Amino acid sequence: MRKTITVILLIIAVFVPFATSDILPVIGDPQSAPNTHVSDYYIEHAIEECNSPNMVTAVIVDYRAFDTMFETTVMFLAGLSVVIILANRPKKRIPAFSSLKRLKTADGRPVYRTINKDVMISVIEPLILIYALYVLFHGEVSLGGGFQAGALIGMTYLLDIMVVKRQRPIFRLSKAGSAALAGIGPLIYALTGIVTILGGGLYLEYNKFPLSVHQAELHSIGITAVEIGVTIGVAGTIITILNALMERTYFDDDND
Amino acid sequence: MTLILQAVLLLGLIGITIAIIFGKDLMISVVIYCAFSFLTMLLYNIMGAPDVAFTEAVIGVISTVFFIIILRSIDRKTK
Amino acid sequence: MMTTINAYLAAKGIYMLTLVLLALGVAGIIVCNNYMKKLICMNVMQVAVIFFFLCLGQKYPATIPVALDSAVKASEYVNPLPHGLMLTAIVVSLGTTGVGLSLLLRIREKYGTIEEDDLIRREELMNRKAKNGGNRK
């Protein structure tokens, strides 16, 4: 009863605004209201002021760096709350579901095999890590940035923890260690702002670093330091959530 | 021309959502969610936002694997 | 015929399809009984909102927001401001999904089920048992 009323009300809410009003702008119009006023300034002055041809990176890390700092803090808080919610010790195990039939060959070995660990660990994971470092440091010239690099490092840890049970990992962090790593990211970000205050400017104003290099170089140094903070924060959060979730669930048909 | 391509992909997304709501097994919903994430990545590429598409590709994979890890310890059949 | 379809899509069609996707996400949260499907429909709603934002920043004969040479004109590049906001939104939605899944694990431990009807019935049984057990003393 409540479900059919809801669906009917939603159908009415979708079609009535579009039959009666015309306030949304036409797609593809360069003179519409969201495409003027301040975005023109960002596009035209991104190269000469921020020294980065990638305008999206210039917007999120240079012109609006304060918002990105709080976004990294929110990521850290999400990782921390997952650890806190799953902090109890369960009294009995979750009952295993015996719905998987294990096929066996004639001499007792199971037919189901895992992926070959030696090829996966020693060939693919270092390539992904090198690509993550490339995406981090070239974020201001081509596509990329801090978020993508942090997620790629998290993906490497995911491969590592799901393929090999507890033998020969590349890097393995405990739950408390990964939560600490997720907290170091916003700390680096906030410290960059304090260094610019010590140089005599406002918070996160990259022109006033206390270093004696050219003005374009100052923006590059500021952007790189801030993006390293974002990368460590995002990678730490993903590793924390994975560690907390993998303690509770178990894979009952892995036998190596 | 690109607008017609975007409309076709949006219709595909709407069809996938209906398949997620009416699926009888939770594993079907999770695997179709992975396809949903891939289609949204294509959609962001066509619209001229390759940064957003790159981020969505990586995070779609990680989000799907979160769902699959949880799926090992709950009941897979649903009404 | 193609130009009339294009003109209709640019003015109203794509917004209407986006709103249908958002409404389907909300309907999925209300109609589905299983908590895991509600989490998946939450992600569907997020995709619809992000697509709406990116629609507002499109310009017709324009290229991606990476500057090719030093002399830039503002009408040749796509608006980069919605892209920046949506990057943040996608990464924060990953954290939200993680917290939602951890709450799901705790519900599963306490009640033994994640369907909504069974959960309401079991909670009433537990409340009644607690009240009866307290009154008997």
C-alpha cells in the first residue's frame, strides 16, 4: 500500500515540473548562467597564475584549496568511523553457509584453484604502483591528480590482501597503523597552510612560501605537497576500511 | 550527435536500474552494479570530463569489491 | 529530423531522463526489502546527481579542460568548475558506502537477517520478550 502510493507520487513529481516550467538552461550554450562570471576567469588565468595546464587541478588544489582540505578530513573520518563501528568482538561466529559443493578429483585434491600468486604479485603490482606515482606527479600537466593516485594504491593493497592469505605480502598494515596513515594525509595538507602563514601570507597562499625560487615554481611546489597529502589520506582510508571488513568475514573455501 | 549518444546511454542506465531492483539473487545485483559503473564511466567520457571518468573507473572497482566481500557472509537469496 | 531531436534533447530531454533515473533510485530505496539493495540504489541516485551537474557545464564546440597552448580563450574549453566539485563527491561516496556496509554487518550480527519485514518482526519479538522478562521479576 505505501509502496504503490510512493511510486505514483514519484511519477507525478517527475513529469509535472517539466511540463510547466522553463528555468533550466539549454545544454551546450556558452552564454548560460553557470558558464560565465567566474569560470571564465579560472579558464583564462590558470596557466599564468597556477602554472598548471590542467584546469581541473588548478581549480581544486589552487583556487579552492580550502574545500579539498575538508574533503580529505571527511575521508579520514569515514575510515575512523568504520573502525569504531566494527570494534566489538562477536560472541559467536556468523554461521557459515554450506551451499558451496566442493568438487574433488579422484585422489582427493580440489578442482577449484586460486590464481597463480607468483605471477600476480611480482609482475602486476609493481606496475600499478609505478603508474600511481606517475599519475600523482603529472596531475598538473595532464589528467590525474591526488585522488586517482590514492585510489590506485588502495587497489594494489586490495589485490594483495585478496589473492594471498598470509604469506609474502608486499606491504601489510595493521588496523591501527592504517588509521594513523589515513590521518597523516590531512596533517600534511594543514601543515602546508601553516608554512605559508609563516612566510607572511594568508592560509594556503602559495605565493608566500619562504623559499627563494621563481614565482611559478612556488605554485608547483605547493600543489605537489598538497597532492601528496591527499594521496596518503585517500589510500589510508581505503586500506583501513578493507582491514576492518576483512576481519569479520572469512572465505571458507580457500585452502592455501 | 553526442546528445543522441548520451540519451542512448542514459536509457541503458535506466534499464540496468530496473534489473537491479527486481533481481532475485544478491550476486546478480552486485555484478550488474559493476556494469552500471562501467557505463557511467563511458558517459562521463563522452560528455567531456575525462578526469571524472578516470576517478569513477577506479572507485567503481573498489566499491564493487566492498560489496562482494560483504556478500560472503550474508544470505544471498532474497525475495 | 536529427536536428529537431537534438534541439529537443538539449532543451528538455536529457534533464527529463536524468530525473527519471533519480526517481528510480528513490523508488528503489523505498520498494526494495533488502538492505543491500538499498545501498546500491543510493549509489544510483548519486550518479544521477553528478550527471546533472556535469550537464550544466557543457559548451558546444569545446574541448576537454586541459590547455593545449598558451593563448586560451574561454569559449573553447569546457567549464572546469563542476568537474572539480564532482571529483570530491565521488570520493566521498566511497567513504559513505564503506560506513553503510559496516552498519549492515552489525545489523546482521544482532538480528540475524537483513530483510526488512523479518527485521521488524524480530525486533517486536525481542521487545516483547524483554518486557515480559522484566515484569516477571
